Amino acid sequence: MYSHGSESLIKQAREIQESELQKFYSRLTKLLQVKDHGHETVDSLERLRLILSATKYTRTLPPELQKRLLSLLSSPVEQLQVLSSAVLRETLPHPGQAENYGQDSNSQLNSHTAALLLSQAASRDDLSALCTQLLRSLECRSSEGSIHSLSHTLPVVNTILTYSPESLTEENITLLNKKLVDWLRYASTTQGCGASSGGFFTGSRSRQPLPIAELDGTVSGDFFTVLCVGQGFTEDQWMNVYAFSMLRHWLLTFHSVSGGAIADTANRLQLSLSLSHSFSNDDRSEVDGSVVSMVSATSTSSRLLPPKERLREKAFQYCQRLIEQCDRKAQRKIDTDLQKACLVEAVCILDCVCLEDASFVYRVFPCIKALFGRLSSDLSFARVLLPVAQFYLNHGEMAAVDCDSLWNLVFARFPAELFNDPYLAHELLRFLRLNLENVQLRVPQYIRHFPNLFKFLAWESPAVVDDFVDLLPSMVTSGNALELLHTLLDLPCLSATLVLQLRSMCLPISDSGGRGLPSMDAFRNPSFRALFLFLLRSEAGSGDTIDRLGTLLDLLSETANWPRVVQCAQTVPILLHIFFNTVITVADKTLLGQVILVMLERSSLLLNIPKYTTEVHRVFSRQLMRLCKLHPSLVIDQSHELLEFAGATPNVYSKQEIYTHVVLVLGNYLSVSYDSRCSVRLITSCFETLEAVLFEITSSSPPPGAGCPAPRVITSLISALAKLASRSHDLIPRVSLFLSKLRNVSRGGSVPWCDDEEDLVSIVTLGEELCALLKTPGVAQSVLNPPPHVTAPQWHQDTNVALPLQLRALTRITQAHTSHAKSQHTPTSPSPYTSK
């Protein structure tokens, strides 16, 4: 919504007349002819931008004004650069203007110019021409002061690479491959003049060029990388940094191995191995002729490789050098963070190189394995080790290495000790989502450690729930389904336990800040320690749940209103739906029966969060009906437990939703038509159980603190009794007598078990209808126990019966009648061709 003043300005901009606009163009052109641009020029540019953007039509500016605006792109005042770029992006370029400007302004390229050039490229051909111009500018040794414009060239190319990679021609690709090799491997090894000290951004000037240094302060004896420091940096050193920043994107886009190249893998393997063992002091760059050290110098035979393969080789050397540099002790904290970031990028690039050319795996793996051995004991490098895990996942099988230690670290220690690190949680779960198929196939620890992974969800539910929506189906198996269901229901308890764990670690026992919380005292109490350790377990398989779950819920009762616990509880119903959608695809009927038993048991064993309990009961109710509809024989298999649940009168008041659905499945599926094991004795037992409950709740007041039972509970009980009686005719007199008494009691006025008159009338009416229906047992059985083809009819689609033909005939008759009626009521206008 715009403010009143903003809407007024936009309205004025839209309603400006063409004559006024031309006068404004002329006045602005004169203002731009002056060398010093003041506030009036800035205000006029802002007004012009508003006028151009307020309408849906794209305008063309006068040539002179367009030329002046283009010159502002190279102004030393950034505000003028921003405004001129914004104005020009709202206009149509003059024919040939964009190309001419692209040719003339490469030396003045900046981010605003780049945005303009990209926005005015009308086609793929324009982008291709722009790429060619930009890359050709990189071939020339630029004059002094051109570092700033060169620094924007690669970002522009990278942007084109992102949105339209097909715009780059083979010539462009080859050229950039060669330039990247030079920038990455052959940047000068002496410091530039006039740049920062100890970093890229701040510091004093130095006139004498000195050798570049490492992060620990020693003089570098190898080629320049992004981890080298100095008092200043040369143009090619800056390009080295920019090249490294886009290298992975470039490799992923243009360096995939073709099918024909696979046949030559053996030859390239021999060549790569020879390169890894051949060193020469004569490997010099064509650009600046710098000599590199013996340690990482490659054989001159690398020059015989095609540009793509040569870039891979240099990328491999560069990343190896970075990993070696990260062994050094940085002098500043910011440089330590930079080392971690460079390690992540280096390992990712090496992974790309190995995916493109499998022969590199045997050269890279020793380096990655050594890196893992060095970092695995330090959890501060956890985010660095995730790219290492990606490398092991992609290439561990080919290298025939044991990856168990890595996966135990990723799935056991990371979630257990770093569950409160939001960045690690995001990156680890993203890693699992992107590699889910491979992880399921190659990493057995993934499913085994699902209780550990749920700690991320218990700690930061809103941020990671989307990840678990995708991951949860992959965790459900027939072997862990019951434990997983219990774990989902215990997520609020796990959330509370994690909070207590952190508080216990931060506050010593003697600290008063840890006192006053019974849950904290229980967490520190050795007698309850086993309960909390079960929630904090890292692996599945120690049992589906615990015997003293009720005790644990009582200990954590005060945490029910903690914000983190409430947030976690809100995600459980969503995940329960996903769990049930998955379990019906992997479980047999026996396991589904056990799932029903868990639902009945856990309906009374939940952390006392009111909305949470209600939502879980609602999910249980829907899924109970779904499972019994899918496998009606489950009702016979679990009849004892279902009858026990339905016969407990307190469930009527505390679990109305799930109780109603238990009664419904008993009434619907306890029938010989669904399972031949259903006997008259079982039907009678069920009838007597439900009859006793119905009699109890309709003959007495609700217990203290409980409201009246829901009308739906009573109607479901009445309906179930009638259905059971229709299947065993000996029970009809009993249900008829009960319904008659119910009708007589209601005539006496209000009743204690129903406080709404309309609900009472509905209940009595249903009882009268069922009583009348049961007087004809044959009809009652057909109505109350219809066969499946009656309950789910598709007669309107069945071409073998006459109903579709009748429906179509009636539709046509109705349409014809409606059209005829409209024609009679619609007044007709005289024909324009008739005379008055």
C-alpha cells in the first residue's frame, strides 16, 4: 500500500503531458551539460525515473539526453551511477547503441553498467555478442586504473552463465578456459603497490614490491592463491580471486564429460598419473613468466592438454595448494574463517573435477582422506566436513575406502552435540535432501540414526520442518515404524529435554539460576537419568518406547508452555500424516495392527499441551478409519483392545474424537461380510460393551470437571448398536427397548447428559428412525449394512446400465426447456432493416 503522498506523485507521473515531458527532457539535458552536478540534477533524475517507471509503456529518450545519461555511468559519484543506470533500464535503447556502448565502455565497466547491458540485451544473440566483447577485453593488457572495470567483467559473465549458458559460444568457452588457467595458476607472486596491508581491503601503502606472504606471516614459496596476503595486490592477483570465486560454477556448467570421452578414461588416467609424479622447474606462465616452486609444479606436458582438461589440472593444483595453506595457523580470527570457507570451496571444486574426470579420484582421495583425519576431531570444522562427506558419497565406492568413520561422525556426533547450530542443521539436512537416493543406498547409518536427526527438528522446528517433510518418508521402514511413531509423538518431550541439557551444561548445580525448576532437578536426578537418556539416544533399536513414559511426562509437565516446546508440538500432526501415508506402503497387516495398538495406547500418553493433544487425536481418528477401511479384518484382529478402549467410560469425556471413531469402526467393520471370523458371540460382546457405556452416560451426570459428552459420541454409539443388532437379530429387542426408554426420558424436559435442546432433539429423532427401521430386520440389515458397491456407487459412469442414458436424456430435456423459457421471456428488439 502506498501512502497518500506517494499515490499523488505516481498519479502526476502517469498523467504528465507529452509537451511537459519534452520540456523536462530539455531542462535535464542542460543540467547534465554542467560538469558539477548538484541537488537539482539528482532530484530531476529521481523524477525522471519515477515518470518512466510509473507507466506500463517503455519510452525512448532523446538521443542527446540518452548520451548524457550514459556518460554518467562512469561518474565518480556512485549516486549518479545508480540513478542513470535505473533510468536507462526503463527506456528502449536506440538502434545499435547498446553494442556501441559495450565496445566503447569496457574500460569503464562497473556493476551499474553491467546491469544496464544485461537488461538491454533483447535476445540470446545480444548476450552472445556481449560475452564476446567482454572476453575480448580480457585479452588486452589494460591501462592503469582498469582493475576496477576488470573486476566486474567476470561477475557479468557469471550472471550470463547462470541465466543463459547457451549464449556462450565454443570460442568463448575455450578463451575463458585459457584465461582461468592463467589467472589461477600464474598470477604474480610479488605484492602490488597501493593496496591494503594484511588483506584485500584495509591498510597502508608500500612503494617497494615485496613477496606475497602466507596467513601465518611467512613468505610464500609457491604460487598466489586467495589465501595469500600482502600490502597490495596486482591486477592478475585480483583476477585470481575472482576466477576462484566462479570456478565451481564454471566447471559444473561447461565441463561435464561426454559419452565419447568415457572410452578414453584409461588413457587419461595414465596421463594424469604421470602428471602427478612429474615435476619441472621450467613451468612458466605465458602471461608474466613467474617461476613456481618444485612442490606443486607440473610437467610441461600439461600444456599438451586441451583447454578444458588443462583447467581441471590447474583447478586440482590450486585446491591442493589451498588445503595445504589451511594447515597454517592464521594470525587473525577473520583469516581463520576465511580458511574454513576456502576449504569448503576447494573440496567442492575437487568433487566437481572428479565427477567430470574419474581419473582424478585416485589423485584427490589421499588429500581428502588426510584432511578428514586432521579435522574430524574438531567439531568447529563440522560445516567443512560436509563437503568431505559429499566427496566420500560420490567417490568412496570407486576408491574402495571405508567410510563408516565419516558417516558415524556426520550422523552420530554432529546432531548429538551441534543440534543448536542452525547453519549446520540447514546444510546437513540440505545435503540429505539433495543426495537422498544415494544416502539410502550407500549409508546404512542414515536410517539407524533417525532419533539423532530429529534433534534438529526438536530444537528449531519452524526452520527445518520442510526438510523433514521430504526426509521422513525415507526413514520409515517395516523394522522401525513403531519406534519412529513413538519418536514423533515424543518430539515435544525431546525438545524440552534438549533445553534442559543445555541449561544443565551452562549452569552448574550450585548456581541459583538452575534451581526452582522441578524438571531440571529431575534431569539431574540419577534415578530418572535413564528416562532422559532414552530420549537423547543417538541410534534406533534400543526399544520402541519406555515403560515409565507416564512418569517422564509428569516430570516434563511444566515445560508444556515453553515456546520452543510449543513450536515443536505444532509440527507433529503434519509429520504424523506423512508417516501414515508412508507406513501403509511398507507395512503388512500385522504391523498395521500394531500401529493401531500404539495409537490407542499413546492417545493418553502425550505431553499435556491442549492443542497438541487435540490435533494428535484428530490425526489418530482419521488414520484409524483409513487403516480399517483398507484392511477391515484389523478390527477382528484387534477387537480385544478396541473393545477395551470403547468400554472405558472416561474415554468418552477425555478422548471424544478418537473414541467416536473407535465406535464407528466397530459398528462398520465388525461383520461377517468383512471377515468370516466374526462370530455372534463377538458381536454380542461388542454390543454389550457399547450398551453399558451408553447407558452409563445417559443415566448420570458428567463427572466433576468434565462437560457433557459430545452429541456425536452418543449418535455414534446408537448407530453402532443398531448396526450390530441388525447382524444378530436376537439383539434387536434390547436396542429397541433402550431407544424407547431414551425417548421417554427426553420427554420429561432437560437431561444432564445434553445441555443443548436442538442436539437432544436430533439424538431422539435418530433413535426413533432406527427403532422404526429395526422393526423390519431384513430392511434394516440392507440399510445399515449396505454392500460396498452400494456405498460407493458409480452408476453414472457405468455404460452397461440405463442410468447414464436416462441422465443424459433428462439433461437435454432440461436444457431445451430452459432455452425455450428464456426465449419467451426475453424482449425482442426491432430489426434495423425494417421500416418504422
